[in-house]
Amino acid sequence: MSKKRTYIDASLLIAAWRGQGDIAEKATAILEDPERALVVSDALWLEVMPKPLHHQQHEECGFYEAVFAAAERSPWQMDAYCKFSYDREPVVPYIEKITY
């Protein structure tokens, strides 16, 4: 049976590490679920790692790194994001498309 691919976001990791009570338990249960194949991205790393690295919070960094090591990495594809963003009409009329 194949595992359910679960794309992890920053709020889940932070809830698992810093949350209390029911929230922390639910977040941890998702991370530890053997029926899930966790997927992380470079963007997620940039969301959760800079602050604990800067403040030398080694245990928190270790927790996040353990999740990253156990998960599948989905590379950040800026070219796909930019193509999607710049091929559309601007969301707000006065925002012009950026050209490089």
C-alpha cells in the first residue's frame, strides 16, 4: 500500500515544536504517522530555520533537521513560479508585470 504524500508547511512544524496541548499532539501525530510520506521544500527550510539558527536554539534546529532528513525534498522551482506569476494579469490593476 502506498503512503499518503503529505506536504509539510511551517505552521505544522512550529506547532509540533512550540505548540501546547491538543495542537502539538495533532501536529506531532501527522509527522509521526507511518502511513504518510512527508514532503518538504527549500522554501519551508527558509521559513523555519533562520530564526532558531540565529538564536542558537540547537534543539529546535535539530528537530526541524530530523524532519527534513526523514522527508522527501521537493526542490524549489522558481522558473515555474515566475512563469505562473508573470503570465497572468496583475491581481491589483496598478501593479505592472516585472520584466528582466
